[in-house]
Amino acid sequence: MLSRILPGAILYVNACDYDIEGSVIGFKIIEAFGDVTRAKRMKFSTLAPQDIRRAYARMDPLDVEMIEAGMARSEMDWLWGINVSRALMEAARRAAGKRVILSAGRVQSPTLVEAYRRWREINLHVPKASVAVKISVEKSGSVFEARPHGWKPPSLDTARSLKSEFRKDPWLAVDEVKSEKASMKPPPAFNLGDLQKEANRILGLPPLKTQSIAEDLYLEALISYPRTNSQKLPPSINYKSIIDKLARGPFAREAGELLRETGGVLRPVQGPKEDPAHPAIHPTGETPSRSLSREHMAVYELIVRRFLAAFSRSAIVGKSTVLLRDSRGRGWRSEGIRIEDPGWLKYYHYSAPREKLLPP
């Protein structure tokens, strides 16, 4: 059917995902059934209707460099992966007299070597016992912890003897107090690796599950293409339109707060990593349906909050350090932290440091 219909087309459009696989798949179909000299490439990072229309109105010539990269990769998979895999299985059959399924690959093989090296290093590690102590200090009704400063108990018996010492003489003198304020710069919008790390830290999701959920959200037109390495949001994205849409959905309070904070002047923080095909992961502003699962909604929330945080101001954190000394002249140290101005932490509170307050 395709061989009869397609040769007569006046235009061929490759609208596959804008990545190496999509470029090669579209090209091979057009090459087999059509005319590549009459082919164009659509480039889009979200499935929102306005972005699809914009991509169709601004089609480019075929992305020859990505096509050639994909073709080269497939040749490498053939030369290395398929042939070496078959050679391994044949060697195992001759040596053991039975058939086993073995696999090798240009990425898989060196990754497995590195994974084995680390596994071996971890499992051969012999841990050494060490002694650590901490004390609870009370000042003006406030209780905080202090740890040895510039020394450590050499043995468990020494550590135990400290308890007896402090019961007899439970006082510390204040040697020095230092206070300073530090600025916490907003993080950039997610790339896939960053999203997987945060989803694992916060939600306990394995990386593959996070990627699968992100791809579902992309197909629902809720986020941009997730398989990207970029931490950058280019100015071609209509930030204001996206945040205006978010202000009418489940993140209305946060989006409205950001628009008031910035006065509508939206300049996102840019991370160092780039991807020539796609920007950092960002929401489209479309409202999620009520049928979205709890896990899908949780990952979507991370993406939205991280996107909003990228436009906010730095957070200001107050840090204080107290050096104390006991009756035998040993130093003790305690550190406090206080959020003075939450800044971007209002939107992405998952990175907020845990406050530890020291008394005045």
C-alpha cells in the first residue's frame, strides 16, 4: 500500500521525535517509499497543539547530521554488538557443549566492566571501626549538639570516660562565635538524569520507572520531551504563556506568587549541560487530567516546581558556628543554620536545608 501511494506525494514530513532514532526511522521510510529531495523535518519538544502547529509552519530541511550519526551507530551495533554477541555464544557452546544467551554491546560491555569493578571494590572493602561522640548542650532553655573540634577520642574506653567527666563537671566555656549569610542560587530546570536522581531521593522511584512516567507525561502533552541532557531553557520558549496557564491549574498559588515576585520579567537560571535536540524538561502549562496516577502526579509536580524555581531569586541562609571548650581544654564545635529568605525554596522546598537553631 505504502509503495503505491507514497511515491506520488509532493511533500514528505518527518515528524518523528527529534532525536537520532526518530531522524533515522523517518529518513529510512521516506528513502524506501518516497523522495528524500522533497522531504522536510518537523522539530518540536512538546505535543501541545500550539507547538505542533508552530513546528509545521517552520519546517527545516532534513537533519542530515543526525541521520548520519544514527546510521553510523547502527553500523557499530552490527559490527560490535550483534557479531560479538554471536561469537560469545558460539564460544560458550564449543567450550561447555550447551547453548546460552549472551549479549555484548558498544555501551553495554564497558558499562558492565565498570559495574563489576565497583561491585568488586565494594565487596572486598574491609571496614575499620571508628569512635565518634557528641554531647547535648543546653543554653537559655535551648538544646543543641556539639562534636569534638580538632581532636577525637582514640578509643571506645576514652569515649565512655567522657560521660563520667561531664557528669562531674557539666560546663563548657564559649570560645568563639561566627555568623555569616550565604546565598543559594536557584537550580536549573531538569534534564533526565537530574529528574531521575531527585525522583529517587524524594519519591523512592527507580530511574527506569521515572523515565517511563516522564514519557507518559510527554505523550499526555503535559511536559516537554524528557530524554534530554539539557539544563537550559532557551528564550524561544514562551515562559509567560506557560506560567499563565499554570496559574489556572493545580499550581495556581505558586505560579501567581512567581509572577508577582518577578513582575513578569522571567529570566531562568541556565545549567551548564546542553542538548542540541531538546531543551531542559519543562511543563507545557496544560492541565493534568484527574485520571493521572499518584506517581505520575508526583513526578509532574517535581518538574513544575523545579521549572518555577529556576525563575526565582536566590535563597539566603544564615550560618552560625560556635566553638566551645571544656574544663580540660578540649574543643567542641556546633553549627546552626537558619533560612533568612526562602527565595526559590518557596517553589522547590525539597532542597531546603534542615534548620538547626543555636541560642543567641
